[in-house]
Amino acid sequence: MIRKWVFFIVVFFITTSIIKASNFDQRLFFENEINKVAIVFKREIHFTKAHFYFQKKNWDSTLVYSMKQLNSSNTNIQLNNFTHYMRGTSFLNKGLFSESKSEFKAISNDFPFQYKIKIARGIIALKQNKYIEAIAFFEAVEKDEACHHDIDKSSFYHNLGLCYFHTNQFDKAEKYLIKSSDLHSKEKDTVQIISSYMDLANLYYEQYKDAQAIPYFEKAYQLSKKINSFELKQNAAGNMAAVEENRKNFTKALAYRKEMEQWKDSLNDQNKVWAIAQLEKKHAVHQKQKEITLLEAENKIKIAERNGLFYSSLSLLLLLGTSIYFFRQKVKRNKIILAQKEELDELNATKDKLFSIVSHDLRSSVNALKTSNIKLISTLESKNYSELDQLLHTNSSIANSSYNLLDNLLNWALLQTKQLYFQQESQHLFSVIQQIEFNYKPLFSDKKITFSNQVSKDVFVFVDLDSFKIILRNLLDNAIKFSKPEGKISIYTKDSDDEFCTLIVEDIGIGMSAQIQEELLKESVVLSKKGNSEIMGSGLGTYLCKSMIAKNGGKLAIESKENVGTKICVSLLKSENHG
């Protein structure tokens, strides 16, 4: 029974890998061809929209506009073939296999991408447990060498290996699963590598080749530690528990089961948090609707009162001018109230989004600290001092990140409530940066970053000292965060004109794209997650910088290139013009 239990856990990963492999249509050659068709038939609005949403993987919208295209008067075979193909792919990704199969069958035989249809039909057959039928489709594609440059071989071999596995053709299954595993390793796709290892382990386990199966279970377990999927971690630990039970090593089996339950609890907690968030969102929408209804009723009452006053004033010529005056004043007040309401709604929406992102970041930091502390306790017991040192540095980094986030949140709250003390005075720029540099020496040392203060000692700027320090701290935090180990951060100035001088914070880190630069300079409080989500924050620090630079009468500019570095340019008022 234990052996079967391991098998069903691995079947979960088999299903997951099939779903990921269904993105077979995203190959460059095919994209070029369908783009050419879209250009040729650019007047076909429905096809153009279907193609746009197909590229965005918005399957529902693709199905809507592709159906409109098929219902149009254009009967061009090439156009209809690509339309049916997009519909078949959309149904496949939505899990509607019968509908997907019907769309693929509707494509004519002269369609140049028949091998893609065969791959799709093979995946559908595999999902429907029709393994013999799936093998026939996959083997036909494998024999067609002309199409091998345009298929995802790692996923293709993986699916074919699964088919042979389910039909008990273990030798062939082993051959293709090993091919798939090797390709996943070259692609450095950790999740797919874990899935491949699970499949191979299950293959050997079914044949009672425990000596070959167990190392793959162990490799999958070790790799699962490097990813953030609680579900994957839970199942990897569960497999190891079953393996140790088969070995009669019940102490280790119990430890793995405890770990499995831990990840199961974490997964349940995550699901509960999202469920609660959805309920709170629905409640907030309901409350807002009530407020809107109440305001509408109040507005109707006010309009009725206004009209009564207006019509009664017609009988009195003397009061006509007074009535018009009050009427205009009331309209003006209503406009002001409406503008204030819209501004308040926007601020509340921004606040809600900000708190959602900040709470998520804090929860992630606390959870990471919790996990690290568990490892720290284990490391103390084993007296592994090198790993202990690394864990302490990790905890320090997490705590420092959380502290910076809370500090920015406090300053943002003070700024929003206008409680932040603000007094612009003449400040010696070099001395201020020297003070900040002293506080950041441990952080520079931790990443072995070289810091250079090249600011001219003759420069005085007209700023509020506290808000200016907040600006500098956030700019240095970002420079350190996005710098590589043993990197370099420089701060220097250059004259913009007689009124301003420009302070430049330059690093040689990972840089950013033009799109990210544009988004950072938008008038927004929070930013969406971009790029590497492991190092991107809520955007609150950047917003504080923009707000406080503007409050000091300065300007912000960004110059950056990916994998080259970033220059943050802050224009500041010179103190001789504002003494």
C-alpha cells in the first residue's frame, strides 16, 4: 500500500507537467507565421483581436473573437485554419478536451503546421488516459525530422515517456524520461526537473528497482528546498516518508511526515489568507455600494430642495438675484464635494492596495524568518558553525528589510496626515552623505560593495534635513539591493544651472528596463511586481522619494541599462539662492 501511495503522489506531478507542456504553441517559427497572416488579413478586425488575445494567453477573449471571425463572411481557408488552431489551443488550455479536438479536426490537411496539431491531439489523448492513441500521435511527430527545430523537445519527450510508462513499456519510458530530464537540467527549470525525477523514481519503484528509484526521490526532495511551492515541498517530503517506511527506518519517516504536515499547514494557511482577502474585498465592495446609494438619495433630496427654492423664487423678483447666487454657490460646493470624494476614493483604493502589498511583503519576511529560525535551531543542535553564520546573516538581512519597510510605512503615514515636520535650511551636502555612509558601512561590508563619496565639499543645498535623509537612505537601500556582490556605488554631483545642482547615486548592478523606469516615474503610490519578484518591493520607498524630492522643490530622473547599472539623478536647490 505504501508503494502505491508514492505512485499517486507522483501522478500529481505527471499531471502538472502535462499542463505546463501544453504551452507548445509558443515557438518562434510558428509565431512568425501567424504574425504574417495577421498582417495580410489586418482588415479582419475579429481575427486581429483574437490573435492579440492569443498572444496574451487570454483564452476566453480569444474564443469570443475567433467565433466572431468564423461567423463572418470571409471563407479564406488559410485564415480559417489559423482561427480553428487558436480555438483548439484555447480549449486545450482551459481543459475542454472534446471541444479542442473538434477544432483541430476542422483544420484542413494543407495546414503547414500539422505536427503541432498532432502534438496537441497527443496531449489531449494523454489527458484522457488514451495512451495508445497518444503514442501514435507523438511517434508520428518524432519521425518527422523537419519539425524538430520547432517543438519543445523536453516536454515532448516527457509526455511520450509518460505514455510508455502507463502502457508498461518501461524500457522505452525510461529512455524518454531520461532524455526529458537531461533537457530540463540544461534549461535549468527546477520545477520540471523535480517532476522528471519523480517520474523516473516512480518508474523504477513500479519495477521494484528501489536502488535506482530512491536516489531520484532524494534528488527531488533536495531540489524542492530551493523553490517556493508549498505543494511541491509537501509531496516531496511525503515521498521520502514512504521510502523510509519501506526501509523500516521509522524515525526518519516520522521526521519527513512532520515536514510534510508543516508544508501542508503552510499551504492551507496561504489558501485561507487568499480566501479571507476575497471575502473582505466583497464586503468592501458591498459597503461602498451602500455608501453610493446613500449619497444618491442625499443628492436627490438636495436637488429637490434646490428646485423648490428655484421655483418659489420666480414669484419674487427681488429674490431672483439672491436665489441665483445661492444656486451657484451650491453647485460650486457640490463640485468641490464631488472632487473631494473622487480624490478620497482614489486615496482609499491606493491605501488598500498599498496595505495589501505591504502586508504580503511583511508576511513573506516573517515566514522566511520563521523558516530560517527552524533551520537555525537545527544547525545549533548539529553545531554546523559555517551554516549557522550564514543563517544569522540571512536573519539579519530579513530583519533589516522588514525594518526599512515599516520605517517607510511610518514616514508615508506621517506624510499623508501632514504630521511630518518640514523646515528647509542650508545643508552641507558632503557632510550629510558622510553621516549616512557611516550608518551603511555594515551593509556595504556585508555585500563587499565599494562606496565612493565624490560630492564636492563646496556644495550647500536648500533642503529639509530629515526628509533629505529619508531620500538618501531609500536610494542607498535600492542601490545595495540591486548591486551584485563586490560591486561599486558612487555618489557625486554636477551643476545643472545657477539654481540647481544634481546629486547622482550610481551603481553597477542589474539595472532596469525602460518600461520599469517609466513606471517608477509615474505619479503612483505603489508599483506592481516586476521582473525578479524576490528583490522587488512594494514601491513605497520610491514613492516617498518622489514625494519628498518634490516637497523640497527638486526633480527626479533615472538613467539605467539592464545588466549595466543605474544612475538616480536628484536635482536640488542650491542654498545661495534661498538663504
